[in-house]
Amino acid sequence: MTAIEILRKKRDGHALSPSEINFIIDAYANGHVPDYQMSALLMAVYLNGMSAEEMGALTQAMIGSGDVLDLAGIPGRKIDKHSTGGVGDKTSLILAPVAAAAGVKVPMISGRGLGHTGGTLDKLESIPGFQVNLPVDRFRRGVEKIGLCLIGQTDQLVPADRNLYALRDVTATVESIPLIVASIMSKKLAEGIDGLVLDVKVGRGAFMTTDRQAAELADALVATGRSMGKDVVALITAMDQPLGHNVGNALEVVESIATLRGEGPEDLTTLSVELAAEMIHMAALAPDLSAARRLARRQIENGRALAIFRNCIAFQGGDARVVDEPERLPRARGTMSLVADQSGYLTVIDAAAVGMASLLLGGGRLRKEDPIDPAVGIVLQAKEGDPVAAGQVLAEIHYNDEAKKDEARRRLDGAFRISDQPVPSPPLLRNRING
């Protein structure tokens, strides 16, 4: 068996056997298959798809590239959450402390940005000193002691996905459902969790742009998790406009802290509470979702969730003073305002365009090796449905590089649409799939 034979077989539209999938994932994880050959396989999968059996085999192979955590010694059900990626989606930084404050044990292995969407790890690393690369023993201790710990893939946990994740980002294969399923489920099932709550985004700023695509992905994720004995539920949520107001790593940390104080925007607060409630209910800490929502909101109101986040930052080496002094986070040197050219109602904010503008500023990666500028991004001053006046500020561009600022400004041209009559936005919560 050789890599070229496997590439040719998938290129020609044939299904790969579990042994072939195991062979090439193991060879790639051990450095025997180079990036250029794996890039060819990713594109072949993107173009030709995979069967349910192939997806399951790919997930198992990626889990098998490393260790599986044993968290059985930690009392309570271990529940995680994963989002398929959205613009301004910083819910993990909010719901994890909320759920942990309610008694859920949250072991969270997260990823970096993909395409125009931000990554949880990139946001966390904008906090001075915050370490996302922790030894497994310390990760386990954080879950037990604080109730949560947020890390990236390690050499021991799903090492194959760590490289594939970055490679997908720069080979235009991010949107492939089989690759998304294997990436998400391998990381999550290697954590030793009992259950998983999924946030599947749909809309202009999501990788799944139609309800059909989102439902197909949600079904595949839930089925894969349940076939491996885990409780899994998926919420399909809107991603036509950015979530909240802030897009960009440090800017999103600022907004997350405000939300944990009870001062966050309505859409971000609502979704964070809803996802946390699903985790609380799955952990058997509330009899139904209504009670779980009340319990989640109480953790924000009484300050416990914010205290948990502060403890998590300190435990992972970060400067916990940012919780009370957000100005300690990286700040861009310059800002530029984008204003409305007419009065009316803001009917469209193109999330993908806003995400790409943030990426071009340096808030994301165009190449695998690109550094992240944690300070840059976009701050929205209005949301879809809001009345606006000519000359009113719609958004602020936070930049450190004049040339990148101009690129981002061009990308934002046409991202905002104003009309004479208000147009109702689609509901934030679109569907719930639990198998």
C-alpha cells in the first residue's frame, strides 16, 4: 500500500477502506506523507465526498493517532461544546464558564481560525500569558479543580488533526463535510467526554450557507457521535451577520467579559445561554431545558461565571487582571470609522465580508505560517434591523498597518445594505437535532 495508490483511488471517486484510511493518516501523523500529498487527498475528499463508513473510519484513525483521555476519576458528567465556525463567535469563552459555574465539567479542546472565521485558541492567546498548550495532566487538573480547561491539540491528543486542521485552512477544503466531521469528532471523542453540544452555523458567514447543508452536517455529526456511544445534540444557528458586535481576537475577549458581566449584546447572550443550558441539561443538572436556561442565567447574574473565567485565566498562566481591566489586552494603534451613506434601516451585514476584513487586517491567517495580530478587528456600531441615519458610524476598523487597513476597507464596501423599509432578520435559533 502506498500513498499515491490511495490518492489515485480517491481522486477517481472510489471509497477508501478503513485500512487505507488508517495507513495514510498514520503515515501523515508520523511525517512519512508530506503536506503536498495530503493536500491532494484533502482536495479529492472535498470533490468526491466520503460515505458514512469512510467518515467513521477517518474519525477513528485520527483518534488513534494519539491518546484518549481518561477522565472517569473526575466526578460528574463531562460535557463539551463545539461550533462549526462563525464571525464574531466567541460563545465558548462565555458558555464554558457559565456551564462550569453550574456544575458541569468542561474539558474543551479547541482549534484556531479557519478561513474567515476566528478560532477560540487565537482569542485566548490574545490574553497576555495565556497558555493553550498544556500537558495532559495539567489539563485534567484544571477540569477537576476549576470545572473547565481550554487547550489546543497536543502531541498526545489527536496529533493528526492538528496538522490537517492548519492544512485545510490554506487549501480551500475547509467546507468539506467529511473533513469537518472527522476533525470535530476526533478531537471531542479523544477528550474522554460523556456528551457534546454542537453549534452548527448556517448563512452568509458560515461554511454551510444553506439550511440543507447545515442539516446534513448536523445529522452526520450527531450520528457519528452517537455511533460511538456519546450523547450528542446539535443546534443550527444563524450566521448571516456577525455574532455580537466585536470581530477580532482581543476585541472578542473584551465582549466576552462584558457578556459574563451581564452587559453583552442580546444575540450573543441568548446563544451562549442556550448552548450552556443544553450542556447543563445533558449533565443531568436540570430537569429540563427551561430550568437549565434559568440556571445558566443565574451564573451570570450572581457573578460565578465571571469568577470561573478569572480562575481559568490564572490557572492557564494568563493575566487575570484583564477581567477587571480589559485595557490590558492588546489594542490597535489606529481606528477608522465606516459611515452610512444614506438613512434607512440596516438590512444586511455580510458576515463573510466582515470576517475577511478582519483576516486581512491580520486577525486571521492567509497562509499556514502567518502570525496573528491579536489587536486588530472590526467593531460593529449597528446590527441588522436597526434604523440608521446618513453619516452614522456603522463600524470601526481597528488596525496596526495602513496598507492592511485600506484592504479591509475595500472588503467592507458593500457589506452593509440599507433600505427604506425594515426587513426582519431570520431567527437566531433555526433547528435542534438530537438524532
